[in-house]
Amino acid sequence: MRVVKIDHATEQTPSPSIGLEQLQLEHPLVVVIWRDAFFDFDQADPEDVRPDYLVHTVGFLLSDGPTFVSLAQEVLPDGDGYRAVTHIPVSIVHRIVPLQPGSEGSLTG
């Protein structure tokens, strides 16, 4: 096991006085609304299906390509990449909503 000491006296976070509107994001922050796939244990009738099940995923938009929309939950410093990347097939994406600081857009389709 490796023990890492955290020095609480070191300033590692940006000043709280910096607002969201001042951040320069390399990748836009978005909400992707998409139709989830699902599994039924016992479906008695072909017409007995769940209605649209729209999932909302928030993240940094890495790619809006021909096959997948890719979102990262975390952008690592110093160009080290990303964490928790979700790849959503474009064919099931209902809507992509940009999140801009100070905006009050509607997320309903």
C-alpha cells in the first residue's frame, strides 16, 4: 500500500471568486437526452413494452461523431486525458442541450 500525504496548506483549487462564466472550458458542457435500451424478464405480449425511457447524461462533450456521442465526467489536468467516458450511440440520442453558465434553457423535448 502506498500512502500519499496531502498538504492542506497548499492552494490546489481555484479561487472561489472565479465564477463559471470566467472558466475557459476546452470541451463544452452538455446534457445528452437519449433513449435507453432495456431488458424485460417476462414480456407476455409484444405490445406490452415500456414507454420511452429518456435518460439524461451530463458531461464534457468529447465527440459528436457519426456513430457515438462521447461525454467525459472528468477532464484531467496537463493533457492527461479523461475519466468516466460514456459513449452513446447517435441513433438513440433524442437531444443534445448545451449548458452555458448563466443560461436557463429547458431540458424537455
